[in-house]
Amino acid sequence: MSRVSKIEPTSSYPPETTADELNHLAHTIKDWSIGNGLAVRTPPTVIASEADPTGITAVPAPVTLFPSGFPRQAFLQGQKAQQAYNDLYAAVSRDERFLADVVKQVIDGDDFVRDLWAVHETVKSEGYTQPLSLGLFRSDYMVHEDKSSSPPTHQAKQVEFNTIASSFGGLSVYASKLHNFLAKTEYALLEQSLAPEVLELPENNAIEGLAGGLEAAYQAYGDSELGHDKCVIFLVQGGERNVFDQRHLEYQIGKATPTIPVFRLPFADIVEHTSIAANPKRQLLYTHPRNPNKVFEVAVIYMRAGYGPGDYPNQQAWDARCHLERSHAIKCPTVLTQVAGIKKVQQVLATPRPSSEPSILSKFIKDDTPSAIALWNTFTNIYPMDTSDVGLEARKKALDPKQCVDYVLKPQREGGGNNIYGSAIPDFLKTVPEGHWNSYILMELIKPPPVKNFILRNGNIEKGRVISELGVYGTCLWNQTTGEVLRNEQAGWLLRTKGEESEEGGVAAGYGCMDSVSLT
Ligand code: ADP
Ligand code: MG
Ligand code: MG
């Protein structure tokens, strides 16, 4: 981290800029982004058109013109909590009875979680053959500002915890690099110049960190007893637009010596290109589509697909997931770890401690330890939507037009675009049978203080007040049977930013944009 001084929250940041200056910045970013892979594939509508019949084009990822100011206190808090979060979710993944109980609470209204759990039960009845489990996690936060203290304090409050397909680690590093580049070249030339030393841009090692997790699992797998070369599989969605984010990790793994072969396998092609060795260990074998004589033993399956119902259009898709799960490959994640990431688990873990009794969290992390305190400090109010006293209270809030505006209603889904916000909640609930309300959780909205910035999206500059969401990555490799943790690392971060009024912030979903942190 290099710095001389920092942005004062009261100062005018980003600096006042002329239209010419903004256009010039946009032009510089346009080239830098493609030149360095801060990019996404062109939308399918363009690919299908005559403009790009072979689908070779890419466009810059939406990004802010300046790194957004972000409170140091909250940034450091998120970094510091990550190892405790890694331990927590490794422990939750190992507690099958706890997970079974949580799943039971949502399963009536949620076929996806039901089917996911069925995969676990099938493999369990046969017996898992791979004790190691890999998590590439991302804990997401927004800043809660407490104005009652002077100066106001800033706390990182957790939005959610991702245990599968935690994306944007690749692009986040390049968003950091872009802003570093602009700080050295362009910002100082503005009429209201911004000297590089004014910004404090923390380092971001997300690519090395996440790739390091995959490499550690690859090594821990051991040698192939069948005499094959080993490989890592990136399990991906067909037509993925966010492919460069994934490629950055792949290219990083490619730097290892001796070489670690990495192959991209579309979820729909699992059965065609993989098989399970006919022995009790059930090694997963990958036959290269271009060379059927080349067979690899899959050491690690990194899933960037399989997190939502869209990847499972039929029973064959579920069978394919089961096929992977019963194999000896190290899964990132296992079904159990994926289930540990559902929002219901987050809600249960954040249940306040009843007086004189241990908290639910203490099943996994001892109460009153520094780790437990770090976790508690990131929790915000989340309520069940069941028929317990607290649940009935939550239902009242959700249905009340005055109170509902302070909440978001979440189903057990990943990938953005699934939540119901504020005033839309009552009408939405009327469309869901009351018996299925349990499969949602009600979460208090975190309202971070907006800052000014510019978003460059599709060549257009949007100016305004924006809010940011910090993601902190973690890698964890553990033994499901013994509980031994072989690796537990904080692995870089992500800043995504969206217009103050926008409800969802997903970059891939088209609402938010890439950003990086300038500490305030
Ligand atoms: P997903 O797993 O689909 O990403 P999230 O829980 O992260 O689901 O919600 C999606 C987005 O909705 C977040 O990125 C954030 O912008 C917004 N959001 C979710 N929960 C909250 C909250 N409690 N307060 C404010 N915004 C929220
Ligand atoms: Mg999210
Ligand atoms: Mg998520």
C-alpha cells in the first residue's frame, strides 16, 4: 500500500471535471480495458447479428472513472473478518445435521434446494470418497454509517456470503490496476488535478489468492494412482459473458511449474467428456474433446456454473451434478458447502444470542472470542419468515406498506435478480402460498452513505451519487472428516458500485459496475 496523504471525506472528490476531460478519460479507459482484459463478451444479441457472426468481439466491462472513496475502518474490518468466515463456513459445511435442519425449513417452497440436498443424500448413502473440500468464498458488505458518534463511524455489514461461483476476482484486480494507471497518467493532468499521492489505493491480490486456492487443492489431491496426468476443470455455463474474469484465474494457474492443465467444461457437457473410474475411489476422468487418447484425472472441479435452477433444465443435469459429487475430485464447492451458502443459513447464524444461553453461531465459533466478535460486528438484522414469534413479527413488517420499505425479501438463490425490495414485498407475498413463506428470509436494508462518481457503461458516462458493495475473497481447504484446515487465507477484494437508486448491484446482471477502493 503506497500513500502520502488520504482523501478527506469533506473534500471534493472526485475532482470537478470538464466534459472534454470526461470524454478523454472514457477514451483512455476504453483502450486500457480491452488491452488488459477488463472486458466481457459482447451480448448474444450482437453476436447473433451480422456484426459479429462468429462471436469474437468483447467490450469493456462497465467501470467507474475514479476509484470510489470507501471508509478505511469498514475496509479493514472486512479483511480482518475473512479468516473467521472461512473457518465458520468450513465448520458449517461439516455439520450435516445443522444443514439438514436448515434445509428442512425452506424445502417446502424451494424445489432447487430440495434437489440439491437430494444429491447430497444420494452420494452420502454410497459414501463420499474425497474428504478434502475447497471453498473460494466471497463475503459481501455494505457500509453502515453511525452518525450519532462524532466523527461518524463506519461499519462493514454483511449483505451475503457466497460459497459457489464467487465471481469478479479476476476483473476486480484489473479494475484496481486501471485506477492505478489513471492515477499515474491521467488524474494529475486534470484541470483540478489529483496527485497520485492523494489517493490511497490498497493492493488487491484476488487473482493470485484465488488461483492459489485452486493450486493448493490440486497439490493436496496427491498423485494419480491410475498413472494419468492430473487437471483442474473450470465448470462453466454455455455462452458465459463474464469469461475473462474466469480466464484471468486460469492464466494465473498456467504460470505454475510444473504446468497445471486447466480445461473449461460447459455444465451441459459433463457426461459427454467425463467418466468415473470403475474402482472404489471413483476417480473422475476427463477425456479431452480434441484428443480422445488424452485422459486426465480431475483433481479439482471449480464450479462457475451449477449455482441456480437455470443450469438444471432436466433430470440429466441433476444426474450430471451427482456424477461429479460422487467422484473423487476435490469439489469447489461440494453440495454441502453450496447449501451452507444459502441465505437461510446466514439468517440462522445471525440469530441474536438469547440471554444466558449460547448463540447458534457458537456451535461453530466459540462465543466471545475475537473471531466471534469480528463476525457479530458484521451481522445485520435478518429475520425468518416462518411461524415462530420472530417470524410472525417479520411477516407483519413485510406486509405493512410503511415498514416494508426498510427490508429486502430474499429467496434461497444466487446470481442476482432474485430479491424483492421494499414496497414490492407485500404484493409479491400475496402471489406466494403462505405455506411457502418459510423459504424466504427478511433482511434489513443497509443504507450506505452515497458518494459521487462517474460510471462508464457501453461508452456512455453516467454521473451521480453511487453506493458501493465490498466483496472480500477467502480460500479455504479443509478435511470434511477430520475437520483439519489445510489452508485458510484472505484472498483479495472486489468493489462493485451502482447508482444510489438501483436495488440490485450485479455487474453481470447489468446493474452495477466494477470499481476499486480509495480509502478515506
Ligand atoms: P445474490 O446472491 O443474488 O447476489 P444478494 O443478497 O447479494 O443476492 O443481493 C443482491 C443485491 O441486492 C446485492 O448485491 C445488493 O446490491 C442488494 N442487497 C441485498 N441485500 C441487501 C441489504 N440488506 N441492504 C442493501 N442492499 C442489499
Ligand atoms: Mg450478491
Ligand atoms: Mg450471492
